[in-house]
Amino acid sequence: MTTLSLFEHARARFDHESARKILKEKYEAKMLFAYRQGMWRAGPDLLILLSACTDAQLVILDLYGAPVQIDRAELQQLAMSRWQEQMTAWLIEYNDLQNQR
């Protein structure tokens, strides 16, 4: 391998890694949503908490540490649909990025 080809290979690896990080940040931001005057992040932590509770009405802390009374089933459904929608879109873009390598 010549120095130029090594340089191009290193640059391509750096660009790919940078694109992966940007893609992750993009979809992590899309996991945020508002519900009943609170901000929530769809993800395993919220989904597990909502699945573990059995009460229909709960008071839990939102992303900013504010207590919010929620309807457990409604928030769980919103969080799950947001999570699946964004994870599916992320997977599609991630696979496209992997194919560009």
C-alpha cells in the first residue's frame, strides 16, 4: 500500500465513524416527545418502568425531573410507537451507511 492509499483509507474510516456518530445523535434527538406537560425520551428505561407498573394513573418524573401525572397505558403506547418508528428509520439509514463503505 502506498502512503496515498493509506491516507485515503484512514480518511474513509474517519468519515464513516463520523457519519455513524451523527446518525446516532440524529435519532436520539428524535426519541424525545412531549406528553401532558412533560418531556419524555422513548427508550428501554421508560418502557420498562411503564411495563413494571400496574396502576392506570402514575406520577413519574420527566426528563427535567418534574413530576407529571400520566396515564400509564397511553404513555406506554406513545413511547413504544415512537421507539419503534425511530429505530426502524435508524436501521434503514444505518444499513445504507454500511453499504456505502
